[in-house]
Amino acid sequence: MTTLSRRKFLKISGATVAASAVATSGCSLGNSGAGTKESGIRTVATYCDLCFWKCGAIATVKDGRLWKIEGNPLDPLSRGRLCPRGTGGVGAHFDPDRLRTPLLRRKNRGDEEWVAVTWDEALGTIAEKMQKIKAEYGPEAIALFSHGIGGNFLKHTLKAFGTPNITAPSFAQCRGPRDVGFRLTFGEDVSSPERTDIRNAKCLVLIGSHLGENMHNTQVQEFAEAVGNGASVIVVDPRFSVAASKAKHYLPIKPGTDLALILAWMNVLVQEGLYDKDYVDQYGFGFDHFAASISTATPEWAYIETGIDPDVIRETAREMARYRPATLVHPGRHVTWYGDDAQRSRAIALLNALIGSWGRKGGFYTPQSMDVPAYPYPPYPKPLKEKVDNPGHRYPFAHETITTGIREATITGMPYPIKGWFTYATNLLHALPNDQETIRAMQNLDLMVVVDVIPSETAGWADVVLPESVYLERHDDLNVEWFREPFVAIRQPVVASPHDQKPGWWIALQLANKLGLEAYFPWKNAEEYLEKRVTAAGLSWDELKEKGIIRGQHQPIYYSEGVPAEFPTPSGKIEFSSPQLAQAGFDPVPRYTRPTQGPEGSFRLLFGRAPVHSFSRTQSNPILADMMDTNEVWVNANAAARLDIADGQYVRLRNQDGVVSNRVRVKATERIRPDCVYLVHGFGHTARGLRRPFGKGASDAQLVTRSAVDPLMGGTGMNVNFVTIEPAEDNHA
Ligand SMILES: Nc1nc2c(c(=O)[nH]1)N[C@H]1C(S)=C(S)[C@@H](COP(=O)(O)OP(=O)(O)OC[C@H]3O[C@@H](n4cnc5c(=O)[nH]c(N)nc54)[C@H](O)[C@@H]3O)O[C@H]1N2
Ligand SMILES: Nc1nc2c(c(=O)[nH]1)N[C@H]1C(S)=C(S)[C@@H](COP(=O)(O)OP(=O)(O)OC[C@H]3O[C@@H](n4cnc5c(=O)[nH]c(N)nc54)[C@H](O)[C@@H]3O)O[C@H]1N2
Ligand code: SF4
Ligand SMILES: [Mo]
């Protein structure tokens, strides 16, 4: 930072002490480090990056030091309130474990031994290896794993380079099956943020969706609102979750049997004539075949599978019918559980169709968005090869790229070799099942690049590690969301990066320059890019910078308000029976198969979220780690007593393949069934550079050596691992 820019900045900040939303310019930001002369208080509007919900936020800087982050009241997602993780976002800037400078591998992959180098050297090395790979194998031999909006600029560089192999774990390890199930049924996705009208639901059914621990802001706020309005809540979960504590009906289902329950619910609605006949007559396709197919799925049949009393199944089905169409059966989000996930999600879509909730108030609204044109780039070169992840379309309904498909191709070299990986903001060793398989793939590479903010497990295997500025220190792409109402939001720097970290846009641009792809970067900094898009949309750039959000006109979102009921399926209707599935050799109406059981005496391993952490990315954040610095393994109290294991005792978990976890404390509780145990995901770090979280808690990811692949779309069901519990040799804290 030059003296000139700092002085200029002091002038600006001096004039605007305690005023809100001062526009910032990239290079004149206060630093959090010592010696900063900035004084007074200033605020900058931006949006959160602690998860993918992207809540609008206002960051406050006091005397040059990042002080706090709050919700932006103008933002329809956060409505002025951030979740605990968002509030703790300040800790991402101050995290003592941050990567500080580009690193080159010094020894073997995985040894975590590095030499610090300049950006020029790091990017030069990468570009040279990329060109070599391109010359030998073609540009398609480079793959990018990228999660979140920050990756947009790097994606652009890699598309310009000529690869189609760009992927994220949010499809095959998260919401992919749901989107496929809903597409097959209604012709459209549920999208993110989900188009769920939780706020107006009079009856809300949560199947595993553990809102309150899953902290997606709008949903949690709306859930609280619905509960406050007296909505009838039905929760299905083997574990008594936070959401279950708000439920009128809690159904402690046997894990993996949800499809049987959903089929039985539909059976009751049809048999008792409780479904929305007008809606189904008007919009439905293949109903008779559907009704015949589910006619044997009685509550008595489902009881044997699920352990849920037939009377409870009938009573809850009637409860759903009572409030229709304002009954919302939540589609879930992380739905890669058992390998039958797209069909289970399709069954959830069909249940909603019977209730008539799609397009209706209290069900699924029709989302709206602002019209913001993409940046007018030159067209990308057309890759000569198809994507590598899904050869022969063996997963015919995968509409996004399958991470594990790229991993497989990297190991087998089929259908063609993959020789370079970029990972941006994804920790593959915690996100993909079977970490040993991921390591095998990485060992096959000629180039492994990790762009991260902390030295993650995956960074430990890189040839080159690039330290990114955290979201509070950079511009990112515009957030133009499909939501209840149209809006656009900006992320802009609040403070400068403390060391030699650089924003993603800068890394993407510099790399493109080294690759001779300058033509794809007609802008010289992110502000130029953003301003062009914003003004092309007819919006005020100054207003967006100042307020952080520009909202559009409210538009109709329900059929009753005039939204046309259109279903972009092949039949143009809601497909109760799916000719597409039949043609591809799958069940046109979902059919239940019993989940596989574990070895005698083992527990099924389940996992999920804690309110103050995101995946494996926040355990080193000092603010969030102070709130929760390890996980516990939930074990049913009676099961623990039978094993002579006490509450609070340290144990290790051993999975069916002999993998043994870090030691972890037992939470012996009535709040979980005796056939499963539960871990909060993201703990049990093994990367040495993560000094504080290193070795704390157990990693579910390490124990997920197996997965059940969804035949429709290639998703990896990960709730198919089983563990036994052994006392830890050292049983003291
Ligand atoms: N075993 C198991 N596997 C799972 C899940 C599970 O619960 N259990 N959940 C699944 C689900 S739902 C999802 S969505 C995926 C999530 O998978 P990922 O998105 O891969 O999640 P993380 O493990 O948090 O890894 C994110 C990485 O991004 C880095 N990062 C954070 N902020 C930034 C930034 O600003 N810039 C850059 N460059 N990097 C940053 C973090 O330090 C971290 O290393 O995992 C899936 N896989
Ligand atoms: N705080 C916080 N919130 C987050 C995230 C985060 O990292 N941190 N990540 C976000 C993301 S990307 C996602 S995808 C979501 C994930 O959150 P969700 O989609 O809500 O939930 P899952 O992780 O799939 O499921 C966890 C719940 O399912 C239950 N469960 C396990 N097996 C079964 C079963 O067989 N049947 C039933 N009915 N229930 C079962 C578990 O007991 C647990 O309560 O959370 C989002 N919100
Ligand atoms: S839900 Fe929480 S962590 Fe996610 S964007 Fe919103 S405030 Fe940030
Ligand atoms: Mo997810």
C-alpha cells in the first residue's frame, strides 16, 4: 500500500466517521495489522461467504481494524440478521493459521513441506505445466474442482484454456439427487436458495433436514416464524434434532427407510381420497399407473421397514392433507444418503404433487431474479472431447459434472487421462467419500494446484498452494439470486489482506496472462468487470457499492397470483409416472429397496451440521472454535451402557474396513436410536498447518470409505458405513 493511497484513504475515512456504507476502492483499505493509521469507524456492505447462502452483510472497521459483521437490513436473505457463523466471519480474517504466501512443494506429495515463492514464480510454474499437459494430452486433461461463487473467475480462465471438466461437490455429494428427482417430476429444480415457502407453511414436514443445526439463514428464520404461527411440524429423523424439538410429530425412523414411509404416506392420501384431486387432474400425468404402483405400500407394510407405527403414518398423512396446499414437504438439501436418493427425492416431489403444494402459497413458490447480463467475453474454445466424468452417459440423469467421475478418470486414464487438478475452495479429502481413492488420484497427477485460505488436508497434497484473500478482503462476482424477490448483491473488500494473499479474480487474471489468454480478460480489475455488468443491467453502480444490495420490483410468485403453471417435463405435466425413467430402464414410479445392514454389533454412521461451523472450513476460525472446538459422537444411552461406555468417555470408532478414527468423546443420549451414531461433520483435522483444530474430534469423512452410487445420476450415498466403538487407550482429556 502506498503512502499516497493511505493518506487519501484517511481523508475519506476522516470525513465519514460513523457514517454508513462508505464506498471503497480496492487499494486504499485499512489493514488489520499494527501500525495502521486509519482512525474512526466506517462500514462496508458486502455479502457473507461462511457458507453458500450468501447473506447480505455490513462490516464495520474501527480504527483500521476489522471489528464486526452484521446483517444488512436491506437484504431479503438475511433480513438484517446473520447466523452465528456469519457473525464469526471476522475470525476468517484474523485466523492465525492462514496461508500467507504462495508455496511450492519441496518433498513428496502429502509431506506438507514447502518453499515460499513469489506469485510470479508460482503462477509461472503452473502455466508452464499446464501448457505441457495441454501439448501432450489436450486442455481437457486439466480439471477444476471449485465450490462457491468465488471460483467464477478461475472457472473463466479454465474454460478459456479449453477444458469442460469443471465440477463441485455440491452435486454428487450434496443436492444433486434432489434436483434430479424434482426435475423428473416437475421439470424444474428446487434450486439454491430453495424455493420453499416455509414462512407461510401451515404444515411443515422435515425429512432429515435438520434446520436449526443446518443454519441456512432464511430457512431458519422462516422456520421460527412458521413455528411461531402455530404451524404443525412433522420431523422424520433417527436422531432427535433441534428441529425435532419443535415438532408436533417426531418420527424416529430406522435409517435408510424413508422411501417406504413416503410411499405409505402417498398410499394413505390416495386410498383415503385426501389428495388434491383438482390439481392432480389438471396438472398430473400418469396418475393411474402411479396409484396402482403404490397400492401395496400400506402403513402396515411400511411399519416393518421403518419402525413407525401404522397409526402414526395415517395420522401424519391426514395432518398433511388437512393443511394442503400450505403443506410443505421439505425437499432436503444434503440428500446423498443411501444411493436410492434421486428416487427418494422424486417420491418427496410426488408427495408434494399430491398435496398440490408446487406453485402454491405455503409450498413451493416460483422464484424471481434480476436481469443482469453476463460479461460480454469472447466465446470459449470448443473442447474437442466430451466431459470425462460420465462416459457413455452411464448416469443418464446427471445434469452437472460428477466429482467422483473425474476422480475415477484420473485413476484409470479412461475415457481419457486427467493430468492436472485445480481445487478452489473445496477440501476434497473431507468432501468426497473414500479419501484413499482421492489420494490415489492425486498421486497420478502431473500438476496439483490448491487455492485456499488455510492449509487444508487437500492443500497438503498440492504441488503449488495459492493463498487467497478471504471474502472480507476482496471483490467477487455479483450475487444475482433466484428468490422470493429479485435482487443483486455485491461483495467488496472491507480490509486489506494481512500478508501476500490475493483475490481469486487477480489470480485468474494473472494466470490467464501467463497462458496467453489476455483476450479473455478485457478488464483490468474486478471493479471494472462488476461496474460493466451492473450498468448493463441499468442499475446504479454507486448505489450498489453504497448499499450492497439493489432490490427489484416485487413480482407474482404463486399460481394464485397469476404465475403460469408450466411444467417443462416431456409431457408438459407433473409426471406421476415417468416415461423418461422407464425408457432408461428405471422404475417409472419410485420403488423401495431395503438398505444394507452392517456387521453384527455395529452402528450406522450418520453425520450432519453444527450451528457454529461450516463443513471442514471453520474449525481454525478463532471465534467459531471458541464456541465449539471439537465434536462428540452421539451414542444411544442404553447402547452405551450395554457396551459399558460412559458419557464423556473417550473412544475411537472403527469402520467396517478397519479405519480407526481419532479419539472422540461420547455423548450418551436418549436422543438417538440405538442402531446408529452421529458426528458433526468437519472435525478430526489431520493437516499439520491447522494448528488449533489438529487432532481435535473425529472425522466422519475418514470413516466414509464406502458409498452407494445413485444409478440415475452418480451421487454418492454416504450413510452406508458402519462403526464399532472402542474405548480409547488414553482416556483422559
Ligand atoms: N463425509 C462427509 N462428506 C461430505 C459432507 C458431509 O457432511 N460428510 N457434506 C457434503 C456437502 S453437503 C457439501 S456441500 C460438501 C462441501 O464440501 P466443500 O465445499 O469442499 O467443504 P469444506 O470441507 O468446507 O472445504 C472448503 C475448503 O475451502 C476453503 N475456503 C474457505 N473459504 C475460502 C475462500 O474464500 N477462498 C478459497 N480459495 N478457499 C476457501 C476452506 O479452507 C476449505 O479447505 O461436502 C460434502 N461431503
Ligand atoms: N451450520 C451449518 N449449516 C449448514 C451447513 C454447514 O456446513 N453448517 N451446510 C449447508 C449445506 S451445503 C447443506 S447441503 C445442508 C445440509 O443439511 P441438511 O440437508 O439439513 O441435512 P443432512 O446433512 O443431509 O442431514 C443431517 C440430518 O439427517 C439425519 N439423518 C441421517 N440419516 C437419516 C435417514 O436415513 N433418514 C432421515 N429421515 N434422516 C436421517 C441426521 O440425523 C441429521 O439430523 O446444511 C447447510 N447448512
Ligand atoms: S447462512 Fe450464515 S454463514 Fe451462510 S451466508 Fe448466511 S450468515 Fe453467512
Ligand atoms: Mo451441501
